[in-house]
Amino acid sequence: MALKKRALLLPVIATSVACTPFITAPCALADDYSDLLDILQLKGSLTKHEHDTLLAKHLSRTASASHAAPARAVQRPVRIASATTAERHSVHTARTVNSGYEAGIRFDPGTPDEASERAEMAASRAETSARSAQEAMLSTKDALNSNSIVRVDKYVPGKGLTFKAGPIDINFSGFVNGFYTYNSPAGGKPVAGGVSTGSSGFDSSSVRNGLLPAGFILKLSTTQSGIDMSAVLGMYPGVDNAKNGAFNANTGGSPVGLGTAGIDMRQVYVTVGTKEIGTFKFGRDLALFGSDAILNDATLLSVGSTGSNSAPGNTSLGRIGVGYVYADWIPQISYTSPKYHGLQGSLGVFQPLDEFNYAGDDASGRALSASSTQHSSPMVQGKGTYDFTIGGVQTRIWASFLLQRQQALTSPDLEAGSHRSAMVEAGEIGTKITYKGFQGVAYYYRGSGLGTTALFFDGIADNGRKRASEGYYVQAMYNFTKKFKLVGSYGVSNLYQAPGENSPLLVRRNQSEVGAAFYSLTDWLNLVAEYTHTESAAHGPNKESDNSASGGVILLF
């Protein structure tokens, strides 16, 4: 029995002795340091040789520490240095320092100082790279905001091109148009101050501008010391020959060889202000009274009433004189408030304009209207607007007024040196409604001494008394598609005789009906076809009317 026990004990003892190194040797497990080395290698901060050298050194230290203190063991398996990253992360078996790597691989642990220096150099390179990237980004940002780089804003159709040169915005916008217009007089007798061509007696054809000439507008904007400011130059050339006259570039043209087109500098002004205070304007621009009436008129993009079609000037009439009095481009110092809950106000002083005898003389050669060229006080205009939306209906309501004293009136019925004067007063109100594809405009004005067609045309009778005037227009537009729309409008301008006046040739009423079709071929180019019927009637029996058809294009950029 004893012999059998000894025989069984010998294999157990031999097995125990053979396994002693595996039992007593500590397990070399990976720690956070080896993970950090893996991450640095993946990021490119350490080469493979540097990674393997630092890891071998670390494992050597770990093994030494494990022999000295067997109870201290790390908790994650060592990663195989020669394996891929995925393979290294898949190893979960504890291995010894000597068994954790493939045979034949040798590591040069180097000295502790060399390894530390390499790790510090790797970290320094990573920090330097990040700092360089940040500096490059800041340098690029500074360069974009410097005066040496010009950028272009995203283009919005109809809003022009905007270039940014450092702190300055440079916007260039405009429009060009051309129409073939055929005008056919329907007969009648001349009306003094009328806008119809009915009494001319013959048909006329022209290639001309519409209510708008061409336009090229340059605007420079910037902010300095917290103040927003801009400068605007607007040049409005026509396509037809110019002819010198009382209305300058807007005088009837001269279709004679060797002629040249007219250039009309309508806008020359600066603005200064802030969002909190409002904006001040100094220079020449569209006036306040009548501005919304013309800007919402659909004939702005077409022809409307032709005026002088046989010898066209820079523009047609559109609905000027047949629904509203022309606002005009007038030198001014004006102020526009910030918008508050849709409300906004404007007020300004303007260059006073002369009283003008547009109707001319009667059969005996006497002037039908008084004139004036003396002004000791400015014209004053003001306007208020209110924009709001209710149930998807966008609405704008506007109202404005005009005041100007006409001094030293002259006419055959007034004694020389009489110093007769008259205070001109006028007011207007209008609304524009937009709902989905529909747009409607309704407008009304009334004046005392205001006149008709243009400011102070025939506003005062030859006896020095003021004439009352009023007018209105209604307009409907419907967009059948995003590209195609139809427009119809009707307008009237009335001029009444002054107390004690008897001028049967003087215009009493100008009116017109307009129908037009617009098709947007592109974001820039619009095709236009239009028909207009215009009538003029005097205070006496004289009447005249005409019909015109127009077709052409208008390009806006």
C-alpha cells in the first residue's frame, strides 16, 4: 500500500514542480499607460518604434515591480505590440512579459530619460500642431476682414450685386428695358393740360423706354464709430434721343439723326443714422408725397399712357396724371424713424419747386395758369406707414402730406409787383393688400393748389386763386403661376376751376384703363405685353382719346 501511495505522490510532486513558475510568476496585465501609448500611435504622435520601445520599457518595470510585490496586479491584459489595433484590443488573456510577444521581436528599452524625452517631444509636437492650426484660422479670419480681400455676398435676384471690401459694402443694381409701342389716336380736339394723344391725327410707332428708363444705382455702405452711413448715386439713361427743354431729360425726344440718349442723374444722396435713432438723408432722391403711389403702380414695369410717342423722351407717363401726381426726385433733408410694431414715420424739408403753367395759353394768347419762381421757405413733406399681417393677408397703409408757399405769383390778370402768394396743401392715403397670388392697391389724393400730372402744374389759376384737384386709382394683380401674372387698373385725375375762373380749354379730367401680362422668363428677364386706353376732357366741350399697345422686355438685376 505504501508503495502505491508513493507511486501516486511522485506524479503530483513532478507536476507541482513543473507548474511552479506559472503559479508564482505574477500576471503582467496592461494598464492606462499602455492604452495611452496606443492612442498616441494611432494619432500619429508616436512612430511604431517609439511606441514599442516605450511599451517594452514599461513592461520591464511592471515585471520588476510584480516580483517585488506579487500582490499588486494590474487588471487588463497586455496588448500584443506586433498586432493590429483591433487585434490588440481583442486580447483578454493575461500573459507574462516574455510570453506576451511573438518570438524573434527585440525591444530596445533605452534609458528612462530617453523614453521620457521622446514622449514629451511627441506631446509637444501635438500641441504645436494644434496651436498652428488655431493661428492659421485666426489669420484667415483677420485676412477676410481686412481691406486687402474683396468678397461677394450671396446673390438675391433684383437686389443687385454686393461686394464687401473690408468694412465697406458696395452694391450695384439696376434695370434696362425696351418696348415697341404702337399708338393710335381715336380723335377729338386738343385739351390744355391733357395727357391723351387723341387729337394728334396720325398713328405713331416707337421703340422706347417705358415708365422707367434704364437705371444703374451704386450704393456704398459702412459703419463707423457706431454710425451707419451710405452714399448713393443713381444714373437713369434713356434709349431715345434727348432734347433740351423745360423737363430736361424727360422732355419729349428728338428722333433725328446724330442724336444722343439722355442721362438723368436722379439720385445723389447720403444717409446717416442708427437702428435706434433712425436715418437722416441729405441730397436728391424720390420725395415722400406720392412715392408709394408710383412704386406700387404696375405700369412702373411697362408703358401705360405714352405721352409723346411720336418723339419719345426718357420715359412714358405710366399712370402719372391719370391716378396720381408724380412724386419727383427732389433735393431734401429728411428723417425716417425706426420701425416700431410696423409703424414708421418720415419728415423732411425739400427744395421748393416753381409754379408752372403746363396748360399753356388760350386762343388769345393769355396764360391759363399763374407762375411763380420766388421761394423764401422750403417745401415740407411727411409720411407715415403701417405694415401688418392678419390671417395671411399682408397689408400696408400709408398717408402723407405736402405744404409749400408759392410767392410772387405772376399772370396777365395779376398786377405786376402785387406779391400775391398761395399756400399749397395736399394729402394722400393708400393701401396695398397681398394674399397668396393676389395683390390689390387702392389710392386717393386731394390737393389745393397742387395741380395735376406733376407737382404744381396748373395748380393756381391766372387770377391767383388756387385750383382744387383730386385723383385715385385701383389695381388688381393675380399670379397664376410663379412666372405668369395679369394686371388690370383704372385711374382718374381731376382738376377743378378756381373760384371766379372760366377756362373751357383747361383739362378737367384725365383717365386711363390698363391691362397687362407679365411673364418671368428668368430671375432677371421679364416679358411684357400691354394695352392702354387714355382719355382727356376739358371744362368745355373738347375731348380726346387714344389707344396704345406695347410689347417688350425689362431686365432687373
